Amino acid sequence: MKICFVHEYLIDYGGAEQVLKGLLEIWPNSPIFTLIFDPDGNCKEIIQSTEVIGSFLNKMPFAKSKHRAYLPLMPLAVEQLDLSGYDVVISASHAIAKGVITSPDQLHIGYIHTPIRYAWDMQKPYLEHAGLDKGLKSFFTRALLHYLRIWDMRTVAGVDYYIANSKFIARRIKKLYKREAEVIYPPVDISRFNVRSEKEDFYTTISRLVSYKKVDLIVRSFNQMPQKKLVVVGDGPELKSLKEIASNNITFLGFQDDSVVEDILQRARAFVYAAEEDFGIVPVEAQACGTPVIAYGKGGALETIIPGKTGYFFSEQSPEGIIQAVNAFEKSPHLDPWTIRKNAEKFSKARFKDQMEAFVEEKAAQFFSQINKQDREINGKKSK
């Protein structure tokens, strides 16, 4: 089988790119079709490993630095990608990628990180955070998102089989698309991390600094706990504003390579995460180091963290909720690092690769067997 991948864009390295990297380890040298890619950015390791084909957006002015500005053109761009030379198309989508056009003789498997957050149930907080909840700009933005919802529903039937990255996302797929989805958790490279039993006296959060990650809530909570240290790792459009509101007990390290991330996760007293995540790879990486996780108790975190054994939840996305959880964690009995590590091992890269390869091979055998049967029936009728 000739296999290709479809990915939204290769600009920043995050959880979606980690999944793509895992797919390339199963089917190396398979090309990647994407809307926009930056050969000099954080995804250059992936880009250098195989052929990458960009859409017409990749040639547009400032596409690599202002790619979100081209959202209105992304549905059109993904539909222009020519995938005709491939038997199996695997799209890894959190917004647009699943909208590629395939023929009846091509198998399209959609690995869904999430249906488009800002177009569906998270539209209201996105508009409020961007200051687009009122006025003329709000009207045009809402009209665009309405168009995106219509387009998103049009693309549902183009996917032959759905995979969700968590049970949480499988429920969203069922709710919005009325389709069943197999759950295959993303790959976490557990082997990268070693358990360190002796922790140091600081907390950490590691994330892309974008609004829905809610890092501002973590910063504001530690502003109210000046005796506790917080180390923030990551880059993004909110870095400047976060630095402006942070007190002296908070350190920003910006983007760091894997070795620094591993070291911080191993030494930290606990990892703090405030987003409602679809899955959440970094909290699992923290657990691979034997480091407890303090997380918002919704979404994928409920599937990866065992309360009282590998971490603690807070029920309210607010500084007060985080403060209460941190205090509860500090008053709790010591959590065993090796128990925490064992939980993380359930989400290993090896497990992902085995499940993905088995799923694709099974569905491909069914799909192409059915096509061959139909072709034989058609040819048989013609011969008569």
C-alpha cells in the first residue's frame, strides 16, 4: 500500500506533531501533505525525515509567522491537495486536515485530536479571550465560524474510519459527527525519561503559550503563593503578557530542547496543568519521571491521572482552584514515584505503534477486499 499523511501545519512542535512522528516510525518515508510548513522551525526534524508537500498557502506572505490569519482560506487549500497517487490517506486533524478530498478507491482514516474547538463548543471562550465577543469584528468572525461548521460537517462523510486520541474526544466525535471512533492514545516516548525519587522545591508547567492552555491561571495562582517557585517552559503569543503579570517567584525559560525538558520534569516537585486537554502528552511525560501531576479534572486528564496515586485534580479553572489543589497535594501522603511511572507506561510509543499498525492493516484489508469484490461483480455482469 502507498500511504501518505495529511497534517494541518508544521510550524510549532506539540502533541499533534508527536503523533505524526510516531506515524512516520510505523510507515517511514511516507510523504506529508500540509497547509504550511517552516523548514527552519521547531518541526525541522520531521520535515527533514521525509517529503513534505505544502498547499498554496505555503507561498503566501507571512504564512509561517501569521498562519492563523489564513484560516478563511484553509478549507479551500486542503481541498486542493492532490492525493491521487496513494491507496491509504491518514489525516491527523485538530481542525482542517480531515477535509481532504479522496476517491472511492482510496481509504481515508482520520486520527482526530479534536473537532474544531473554536468553531464548536469552545467558540464562546475563544471569542471572549480574543476580544471578539462584541461589535462588527465579532459579527464577521461568527459568520466565518458558522461557515467552518457547515464545511466541517460536509467533510464528515469523507472519512471512512475515525480514530480518537481519547475517550473524551470519541464522545465529542459521536456528539458532533454521529460517528463511532476507535480510541488509540497518542504515543509517549516513555524510554526518554528516568525516574528521580528526590524532588526539588519547585513546580513546573510546560506548554505552548496560547490562550486555551490557560497558563495565565497557573501564573496568577503562583502570584498568590510567593513562597512557592514555578518554572514555565514554552513559547507562544502569550509569553510577553505572562511575563508582565508574573511575580518574582516565577521563571520563564522559553522553548527548550528535549534534554532540558526531561531534566526539569525529573526534578520538579509536581507538574501543574490547567487546560481542558483532548489527551495531554506532557502530563504523561511528567508521570514517566515519577513526578505527580496537578491538573484540571476534565478531558483527557481523567484518563491519564489516577487521583491520590499519580496526582490531584482541581475542579474549577481558576487561580483559587489551583491554589486549593496545590495545598491539598502538599498536605497529602507522599506519592510513590514508581507507581506514577507504572501508570505512564500504559501510554507508551510501542503501544501506539502496535495499535495503529493493526488498525490500519485490518481496515485496509476490509476496505480493499470489498472494492475487489464489487469490481468482480461489475466485470461479471459485463461479461454476461
